[in-house]
Amino acid sequence: MDHPLEKRIKELRSQLHYHNYRYYVLDDPEISDARYDRLLRELEDLETEHPEWITPDSPTQRVGAQPADKFQSVAHSIPMLSLGNGFNFEEVREFDRRIKRFLKDDQEIEYTAEPKMDGLAIELIYEKGVLVQSSTRGDGLMGEEITQNVRTIQSVPLRLLDTKVLPPDRLEVRGEVYIKIKDFQEFNRKREEAGEAPFANPRNAAAGSLRQLDPKITAQRPLHFFAYGLGLVNGRSFFSQWEVLQTLPNWGLPVNSLIRCTPGITQCLDFCKEMETLRHSLPYEIDGVVLKVNSFALQEQLGIKSRSPRWALAYKFQPSQETTLVLNIEVQVGRTGTLTPVAHLKPVLVGGVEVSRATLHNQDELERKDIRIGDTVVVQRAGEVIPEVVKVVTSMRRGEEKPFAMPEKCPVCESPVVRLPGESAHRCSNPNCPAQIKESIRHFASKGAMDIEGLGEKLVDQLVGKGLIRDYGDLYYLSRDTLISLERLAEKSADNLSQALQQSKRTTLGRFLYALGIRHVGEHLSGLLAGHFGSLKALMGVSEEELIAIREVGPQVACSIRTFFDNPRNREVIDKILAAGVGISEEKRSGNRPLAGKTFVLTGRLEGMTREQAKEKIEALGGKTANQISGKVDFLIAGEDSGSKLDKAREFNIKVLSEKEFLQIITVSQ
């Protein structure tokens, strides 16, 4: 019989594996992050006391391996083949005709259609349900072993679950490691603030993160995983790709929820159109759709040609890239003093959006790409959102282009510009630089922070320029007469802004923390800290060690938080804000969760609240929000002027709520 403490250790491991499954596979957590952290801490303490009971699949063992000298090569049991490409619908139709000719059968072929993730392909190997090895795709025959790095990815199970069916003795799983667009933007922002070179795109960031020799560095990167196929399997037979995709989540392996089984090529093309429309609203990058013959028996008949299978095709979207001219390069000063070169471009449509400016990140990046004023360049929307310069078309240079160099003095306050050893960022040395003050105030008032509507860029420029405010705390001491005295601000606008300032005085701890602009603390981490500590007072008094003990908080972030709250000037501003009557909700998010497991989509205009406020209410009660209608959505909240989402919800038989009905649900649930 197990010792009582060993039994408790096993119980804790089982619970943590299950809650990872709820969080990463079902996207439907049953417990708060704070509760998860407490379970993990209890397990860590027990394993520290009894190291003889530690197992490789324990959730505590994700990070801990020593840095490697180099990556070892490993062979794939079954080659990880590349796919043939189709760049238009006629090539997709020809793919279908080719299959029918080969099979000598005109019957419609059943396909699986899957979003093509723009990440890095890897293979996971499980023996007796335990992760024993992981490797990159490499050349398809040989890859690099990255097991210790992959173990740090929270969405990769260290031990497979047996929720509905036992996993086979050996299971080789193929899938994609990726970084979400929002995480990528925040990650690059932190790198630039720390003086490090930014990554060009989410795919490069994912690849670079997996190829770190030190797993502790990989563990700090926001990596995710989707499974999409199998290699060698011993102890279980599958008959179709769809069966595989439906089975993998039962073992704790996340699969993209947008996958579809289609009865013919026409439906495949419809799916491709749908994904091309959705691609800009998805939280991750996709660059196409992968089509696979569903039946494994037919796949075997079709076989492979050269190094790609006959039974699969990657339909590639048109790239969101265009060519334009660099008219000028100017420098912007951010709220942390970082100087960022920005290219002013001849306006051009990229992916349906007019682009006239693009970030050049820093001097090192600018020199690496050799971008000059007057150059013809290729621009794209990185992450389908942020415009960036991809490369220079050097063949179109005329000899009149001008190289750019960072200024020695801040373009705003003329203070010296410094570049610390080992950093790529140039910074203004003056903490009272008007540009830094303005950016911190704009951030404080932004939608995800205090959401002060009407406090635009020009108004902030006036307020700071005239010396009416020195920090964001001064916003709450502006009188109506002061606002009316400003240029181009009518009485009604002044009244609206005064009202917006009053409304912002009721906020959540997560929003307030994000608004403070603590270095390395983004929107997600602010919410995590709020849920963990519950009050501003508690957070302001914690040590770095207490912070590091939280999932997703590393030494650099902990130091940044502690440094911020230890600064007397920052505490003075916080006291000023609280003295002005700003009330911060201190109720922990881990409380009542009556909407747990329910997913809501919002459409149209709400009268009694903003969409952000509605989302906060849903999430505070345990529910989730989504951007698009799918079979996994439970409710559509339809405001005024609802669009096509309303029709689609009816097609899916999704319950439609008016704003009044939604408020009734919220009131009853609170």
C-alpha cells in the first residue's frame, strides 16, 4: 500500500494533468489560476521532501534540465513529408481530379480540411502514455531532439489521459508549435524594452524559442501546440484522419477547433474561402488550409510522389505583401524612453488595409536590412496586424538613397540618448521627457486599461504641453473650466470627457495594474496577478520570491514589478489616484463561476455597457467570449444593428439573447 504522502503526490499529479487538459484542450478551466498554483506548490513541496517519489511525467518537471551543449539528431520512424502546394482554386480542383484519375474512380472523395498553422512542425513520442522524446521535422527524415524544450510547453501533456479510451503503447504525434499574435506583440515589446532584437514574425519567434540550448529560456516563451497527425502507432488502429483528430483530444492533446470533414472538393473550397475571410480575426497566424484524403485505406493506395504525399495538398493564401517607397524615417519615443525608428511610406493597400507607416524596431534591425530613405521596399502586415518592412528591393536603387542613424539627443527633450552594453535599444536618459509622460498617459487611458473615452492624442499633447498634468494621476484633478479652456474642445466634449473620467473611477484590479504601465506586465499578466493576489495592497507588499512562485512570472518580470512599487514617485502617483476617488474592485476572480463552460459571442451595439464591459462580466463569472460563431458557442448577445452573426447563429441553433436578457442572466448569476 502507498504511503499517505506518496498517495497525495499521485492525486496532485492526476489533478494537475486533468486541469491542464481542461485549460489547454477544452479551453474550459474548472479552477482559477490561483487554485492551480496552490496545487502545484503543494506538489513541489511534497516532492522536495521526498525526491525518491519524483517521476519524469510530474507537472513539476517541465523545467529543470541543464542547458545542452548542442542538439542531437534523431531519425523519424515514418518520414515527416512536406506537402505539395496549391495557390488558387483551379489547382485545388486539379488536385481532386488527379486523385480520382489515380484511383480510377469518379466518386466524390471525403477530405479533412484543417487550418494551416504558420508555426514549427514537431513530433512527440509517447510510450505507455508518457512523453519520452520530441524532435523538429528537420529534413523530414532526421530532426533535432528538443525534448527538454518541448516539456516546457504547457499545452503539451507530459502524460496522456485516458478520459474515454486508453492511449496505445507507443504513439508518435505530429503537430505545430506556434505563438499567438497578441503574445508575439507583447513578447517583442518586452524584447525591445530590454534592448534585445525583436523577432520578425510569430513563426520565427516560435522556431527560435524551441532551439534554445537552455530550457529555462524556452519556458519563458508563450508557446502553444496543436496536434494534426500521427507517425508510428503500436497498440491501436485508426481508419481515417477524422478519427485521429477526434481521438487525440481524449488523450489531452489539443487539436484546432476549426477542423472540418468535407464530403467533396466543393465543400473544401467553401472552407478555404471561409478561412481566408476569418484569417485576420484569428488569434494566431494561418497561411492556408491543408486538405487530406480522409480514408487511410485510400491514402495507402495513393502513396507518395518524390517527398510529398499524393493524398494531401496545402492551399496557400495570397501573401499580404506589397511594394512601396520609404519617404522618410523618423524616431518615436515610447513610454519607457525607447527610441523606435519608424518608416513613413508612400501609402499602399496591404491585405485590404492602407499602410503608410511601418516600425523598423531599432538601429540593429535597420542596419541588418540596410533600409535607407528613398528605398523601394516590400512591406507586409506581420501577424496580419502590424505593418513591417520585409526587405529592400536593392535592384531598384538609384544611388540617391540616404542611410539613417539614431540621433545622439532625444528628438523631444534633447536629453542625451544612451545605449547600454548588450542592448539593441537606444533610450532617452530623461525620465521626465514629455514624450514618455504623454505615452504613459495614453496607455493609462487606453481601452484595455482605464478606458477613458475622448482622451485622444492631441488632447494629451495639449495637457502635457501646457503643464496642466505631469502624470496620469493628475487626470482626475482636471476641472471642467480647465478642459473648456483647451483648444478645439467644446463644452459638450469637455462634459463628455469629465463624465468618462468619473466612469473610469470604477475599475477592476486587472485593468488598473495594466494601466500603471509596469514594464513587462501586459494585459494578460495583469489579470493573472489580480486573480492571484486579489488586492492592490497585497500585490504592492509581495517579495520577488513570492512573485516568481507564480506561473508565467519569471525573475525579470518579478524584478520589474518590485522595482515599480519600490519607486517612491510611483507610489505617490498611486496614492494621488486613490485619493481622487478611484475605486478598485478587489473581488478575486476565483469566486462564483456560474457561467463556467459557457461561450458567448457579442454582435451589434449595446446600450447599457461597452462590449469590453460585457466581456469582463462574462469572464468574471467564469464564462468565455469568442469572436466568431461556431458549434462551440452557447449564446449570441445581439445588440442594435446586429449583422451576419445573427443569421449564422440561427443556422447553428445558438440561443440569441437581447441585451436585456443578458443583463438578467448576469444579475441572477452575481
